[in-house]
Amino acid sequence: MMDYIERQDSIYKTDQVILYGFSRLGKVALWAGANDERFSMVISNASGCGGAGLFRHHVYENIAQINKRFAYWFTPKFKQYSNNESSLPVDQHMLLGLIAPRPLYISNALNDQYVEPMSEFKAAKLAEPIYKLFGQKGIPDDTPQIEVPYWENRIGYHIRKGKHDITDFDWYNYFIFINKNQQSRYPPITSYKKKE
């Protein structure tokens, strides 16, 4: 898609293309962003195991489970790490670090335990040293609070109430993060009204 956009006659600002993905496509967005520096930013929502979540910090979903349920997502050699996470030579914070120094936003939901929100938060924290090499800041050291987003620095994060879904709260915070981290054509968002 990016190759196609670049071939167009300046219709698009190719330096402002952002990757976004939810759930399985959150995994895809992280992988694509780590492999292609043309994307200016990566936003991953509820990507969990195999996405922004650490393999070594699994509570609900581990490599054995994801290999059994979704083996077609991974190379067959990945099965050697089923119930053997400690032998992995890498973990997902390294994937997140490959996106540096470009902005990265990770989000998830409190009642989406398969995503393991704390695992994603820890991975984002562990990616911070790579951002520091580029003179960028990550997210605070404290434990994240529900619906208190971090979008001040190059790594953004929020955990919201609710389930495995994409909500207005998510989009609201993504656009704030986008406007803070790149010259955006979108007008600043000044308020968010929660649906009752």
C-alpha cells in the first residue's frame, strides 16, 4: 500500500502515513512498522501475545496456546518455543524498539485479559532505552491507571475500561498523540464526551 501511495502524484503526504491495527492487525501493524521506516507512526490496539505483549510475561495466553489456536500466524519453527519461552533469544520489547525513534502508541482494555495489559505496558517500558538513544522519552515508570493516557512523549499508552474493542476513547487519545508527535492536518481535539 505504501508503494502505491508513493507512486501517486503528490496526492498524499507520504511522510504522515500512520500504521494502525487492532487485535491480530495490531500485531501486523507492529511488525510492518518495525520493518518499514517509511511509516511515520505505529498504533497498536489490543495486540497481546505475539504483538506488544511480552512472551515471558504471560498469564492468560502463552506461545503454546497461540501456536495451537493460530499456528498459521507464525513460522512452523516458532513451535519449538511452546512452553519454552525462556529459550527465546528475543522478546516483544525488542520489536517495539525497532520502531524508534518514530512515535509508538500501545492501547488495551481492562477486561481484555487475553491481551494482558500489564505485559504490553512492561514491553513499552522495556523499549524505552532504545528511544533514549535517539534523545526521546518513553512513558512514566509508574503503574498505568485506568483511562489515564500517556501521550506526552514518543511512546504512548493507555488502558481503558471495557472489553476487546475499538472505542471513541481510543480514537480520541490516538488523535491527541498524533497531533503532539507530528505536523498533522487534523484539527486539535479539545474535548471528549463519553457516551452514557
